[in-house]
Amino acid sequence: MLPSLLLTLSACQTADAPTPTASAGGADEGLAGIMTARGLTEDDVLAAAKTYTPTGKLDEYVIFASGGHGGNIIVIGVPSMRILKYISVFGPEPWQGYGYGGLGDDVLYNQGSQGGKEMTWGDVHHPNLSETGGEYDGNYLFLNDKANARVAVIDLRDFMTKQIVANPLVMSDHGGAFVTQNTDYVIETSQYAAPLGGAYSGLDNYEAEYRGAAIFWKFDKQKGRIDQAQSWAIELPPYAQDLADAGKLASDGWVYINSWNTEMSAGSEGKGKPFAESGASQNDMDYMHIIDWKKAETLVAAGKTKTINGIRVISLADAAAEHVLTFVGEPKSPHGCDVTPDGTAVVVGGKLDTHATVYDVAKMKDLIANGQFVGKDKFGVDILDFQASIRGQREVGLGPLHTVYDDKGYAYTSVFLDSTVVKWNWKNLEEPIEALGVQYNIGHITAAEGDTISPDGKYVVAMNKMSQDRYVNVGPLLPQSFQLIDISGPTMKVIYDLPLPLGEPHYAQMMKADKLHTITAYTPAGTNPYTDEKSTAAVASGEERIERNGKQVDVYMSVIRSHFTPDMIEVNQGDTVTLHLTSMEQALDQTHGFAIDMYNVNVSMEPGKYEEITFVADRAGVFPFYCTEFCSALHLEMMGYFLVKPQGS
Ligand code: CUK
Ligand code: CUA
């Protein structure tokens, strides 16, 4: 294959380039010369040809990757692996002007506050795209914050965080933010148990009073927001719920959640007990939680709930009695929980096991419907027989975590301890596996259209925790590493390494880029991105003004290449100032910024955007304001003065 590739590439170059020589490595030396000089193999050149994207050409897929404790989303093009954007979600970010006085402050600091505390970071794990009929629809992206138990809604028309919902029940989440196949619900499940609602109780009461929960956030597709009043939750035992997945097609109406602490270890508690590390690893089996959410909906509708911190909760006792919640054993210290594209099976990987276990959805449904249980747990939840619930198990290596799927019936499992991606046939467990080494210690794995009912195959990405020797050493805090893997051929091949230097990605989803329907400007000019409507305070040219009402000063300002109108604002120290900014632009990429020196005020003014900033002019002096985006030849001149007269002058 390579000689023909070489010929093709050389032929393209011969018109105006010298003949390849084997000697040295300038750009004029032709492909063979460059290969020799750079020590490239045929596979390297093939990988480059598969990923290199010439200037002006667009990527076929976009990845939305969690930014881990960076609290953001990283948007990456595939196959080029070019980073396209960071979307700030749970932390302030200056480029997007998020968290520096503008309208986004309400989302970040008000909606996002927990227990009266402003949260300025998040630990994000599982981005999930909205779905219609089990396919990504390109409308919204949801994201969980493990650290502060929150869920965010990102609008994919403008890639902005539009809502943060603070979970009022649990202190920590992990299984989220997963969507049902028509995005009726965004699901968030707890991780570390605590008394629901945030009350105090000592660790001696762990079993009696600590709990987990699964929260079903109702998504209003019309408004593009979670409707908290229509949302509800299910109380769960304190078993450290882990990953979750929503059923689809054959399993629509069901949710599956792993757990890893059925021992109910609360750590050493300073009493010589084992750390959670071993305390939570005693049992050979933990419990997969099988949730019948359609039945749960009927309990909620019938008022069989208690209200905790404003949210309706189905009690653990009711959930057990009504088989809203049923358990089945899962080996050992399970982590990933991934429903197959057809919805007929759920694959679970055990961190301390060597198998991937394939649960059969139909068998589990029948066992529950027929009341065939092998016992109850301490909380009265019925347990299914493990062997009767599974199709089988496949040995995949040490420490299987997460599984994704292609279009040919193969599963791709990330195997942490072995540092491999293992391809196996989840319908024919006898078929030999293929293991590909990755660098190093893979966590999640993502596949093209992988969580839909029709994955594309083509690519998976290994999301590795360690990069070690892969990149130039940038100090002891190393980047994580994504490896793009071509799965279109008979064997898997790593074709690109991408360092991820801002947060530790956990999960990601990869969607066809042509499913996006992104805007290039807010229309009409003066549109508030958070209401989708033209602000009543937006101005047209000629309407700019400054209005004073006692100590309240309202500035109605237009923003257009290359000036702000008005460009001089004079107030008295102690005045409350509200700036109403209207971008008059509509042209592609004609973005301005607005920052006031020394006032920590900074917003981004994309074309047509309305922004609003309220602050107290508490420091007297002369403060230039200026445009932060290099928008024109006279960008530096796009400035003005904010004058604050000292008190009593
Ligand atoms: S988790 Cu991090 S690698 Cu939060 Cu989905 Cu498995
Ligand atoms: Cu507007 Cu620079």
C-alpha cells in the first residue's frame, strides 16, 4: 500500500519540487527524504495522511471532552485532533468573559452556588449530548460536576453554558449527566454517600442515615432548560453509586447504575478500621442498581414521595417494594456500565476483575416481572440471580473500565492496568479478542456516535490518564493524553497523540460535525443569549445614552468596529453602575471585548450580543476601558474612559 501512497504523494510534489533523495531532511527533499530525516515509518506516514487536514478543510467529527477538574469542556476536531474550543462551565474564564461581571455571572455564581457558597470550579466527568430517538441531535450538551453535585446545560447553538442546576440532595455525584433516548430526563446519580439534603450525622450512623440518590432532572426541550419543579429523585442505599447509563430501544425506561461500596465502608474513621481502599473491596460482588424509571414516574404522579430541600423523593422503602429499584450482583469493584446500541445488553467492567460482563436486559426484565429473586439486601431491595441475568463474560485483561461500540457488533473496552484497548465481540463471546497497547493507563474510551443507537465505527479515542514519556517534559504536572485510534481496518492503529493540558478528561462524546447547527451571530443585534430575545435595554445607533437616577447610573452603549458609544463615562465614587452593551455587528467573526482596567470587569461581545454588567464604582480614579479582541486595524483605538470622581469632590 505504501509504495502507491509514496508515488501519489511524490507525484503531487514533483511539479514544483525536487526529486526525493535519501540524504537529508529539508522541506524540499520529498517524502522519502523527509521520512529518512525524521525517522518516520510507513505506518507513521499513513497515520499522518489519515489525520492531516489541509488548511481550510473541516473535520468530520467533533469531540466534546470533559475537562475534569478544569471544570470545562474541550472541543476537538476528528480526525485532525485540533482543539477547537474550551467551553467554560463551572469556573470563570476570561476569554469568553465568563464570570467577570457579565450576564454569565448569574449562571456561574447564583444558579451554581451550593449551600450559599459560590463555587468557582467543578470536577466534570461525563458530558452527554442531547438525543432524539436515540441519536445525537446536536442541540444541547449536559455535564456533571462530581465535586459539588451540579449539572450544567450547554446550548450548542452558541456553545455557551446556559444553566447550572445545584443538586439539593447529595454532596457529590458521578453517574451523570446521562440522558434518556429522547432527552426527557437528564440523570444525575450520587457518588459518596451523605445524609440527603445536607444535614449533619456522624459516621457511626453511616448505614442508618447516609444515603445515595438518583435524580431525574426533567428537561424542557422547548425552553432548553432543566425544569427543577418537574424533577424528582429516588433514594438509594449508601453503596457509592458509580457510573450509570440510560437504557435505549429494548431497555428504554430503565437506568443501570454501578456501585462499589456495598460493604458500606466509611473509611478508617480514625478508629483503626480499613481505609475505603480496602474496606470497600471486601465483597466479591457489588450491586448493579436496576431502575425502572417509568414505574418511578407513576409513583411520583401518585404523590408517593417525600419532599427534601424542595425536591420530591421516592423513599428507598417504596422504591424497593415497588421494584422501582432491583439489584443484581456485579464483579468486582465495578466501574463502567454501558448499554449496547440496540439496548438489549449492558456491559460492566470490574476494576479488580479481568472480565467484562454482559447483562441481558430481557432476562433481567423477566426475572423482575416474574418475581424471581434470590434474596434481599439490608434495605429490603430484591436481588436477581447473577448467572440468570447475564449472557456471559469475556476475559479482556486486568482492570477493565469502560466500553464503547462500533457498527459491526464489536465492543471496545478500556483496560486500565494493562494499558490496552481491547476489541471483542459482545454478541459472540467465543471470538478471539484483539488488544492494542496505549500510552498509558487508559480511563474512558469514546467512539464515533458511540452512545447512539447507530455508532459509526471508524474511530475510537483512548483517553489516557498518564502521558509520561510521550511529550516534551513540561514539569511534574504532566498533561493527559488522547490517542486517536483507527478502527476501520482489520486491526486497530493509533494514528494521533494529543496532549490535554487543561484538566483531566474523564468521558467524552464524539458526534458527526454536520449535526451541529451553530449560529455565527446573535440576531437581531441586542439579543440576550440567556433569554434568546432582544433585550429591552439594547440600543440602536443614535439611542446610546447615560441615565442617572440617584446613585444608580445606567449606561446604554453600542459596540461596533472600532468604537464604543459613549466612550466617556463619568460617575461618582459609590454609584452603582449598570452597563448595557449592544454589539451592532452581524458579520462572521467580528467579535469585540469590553474590559475596564482595575475593575475586574471583562466580557466578550460576539456579533449581535447583548451584555449587562452591574457593579459599584468603589474605587476613585481614571480607568481606561478597551476592546480586548484584535478586531480591526484600529483595534487599539477602540477604547474610552471610565472616570470615578472621589467621594466629596
Ligand atoms: S470515571 Cu474517570 S475514568 Cu468519572 Cu467515568 Cu472512569
Ligand atoms: Cu473591537 Cu478590538
